[in-house]
Amino acid sequence: MALRSAGLLIYRRVSNDLEVLLVHPGGPFWAGKDEAAWSIPKGLVEPDEDELAAAMRETAEELGVAIDGRVTPLGEYRQPGGKIVVAWSIEADPALDVNAIRSSEFQMEWPPRSGQMKSFPEVDRAGWFSLAEAGTKLLKGQRPMLADLLKHQK
């Protein structure tokens, strides 16, 4: 069975346009990557965990703040590696400060085969992006979420 992740496509209204909140993964593998490297806040669903609860939990862990409001199911998205991401959209407070995020951390051996464990933030930064900008920033497997968000805005 494919791994399942759950996440939130957080958006806000600015004038007559939508902006979405994307996160950039932390750690050395993603440090120099920008285009097609960003994601929605998401993470693995634990066994027997409700997927929406997992999306809310993972978002809070990656941003350091809980997001609440009315959620709209967007769908399931198969990623190039086979993982399934199930996503919901949620409108956030337009004043949500992406510069104040405080992500949880993970540990990994770095440099490889050094025997040294180092901590890295799961998310090293977040940003608000127009839908056009998000179309180039998002990982390719998550880009269809943007069109699905627009369908629910009509």
C-alpha cells in the first residue's frame, strides 16, 4: 500500500486575488533548491489516524501555529514517487506572519557516513505566493491542487 500524507493548502485573499502559503523543506538536500521544491504543509498519516486530524497536526508542527477554520476537501494526489497526498484547503487570517514560523526538527547523520547526528528544521521557511508563482515553486505532484482550489472558489 502506498504511503499517505495529509496536508492543508492554506490560502488568503489579497484584494481580488488568492495567495497560498507554501513551505520550503529544511535540511541539506533542499538547501540550494527553490523552483519545484516547495510544498503545502503536510506529513505522514499515522496508522488508524484520521487524515484531516493528521493534516492539522502536521501543519501545526511545520508552522508552529495551529490553523483553524472551515476546510474544503481538495482530493488525493499521487506523487511521482508513489506516495498519495490527501489535501484540504483552508482560508487563513491574511495577517498570518510567515516570518514567525517555528518548525519542529528532525535529526539525520550529516555529513553522510560521518557518524555525526545533526538537527534540522522540517521547514526552513514559508512564504505567501500568488497562484502563478506557486505554479513554479510547488513540487510537480502538488501543482494540480492549485486548479482544484480555484474550482472551489467559484
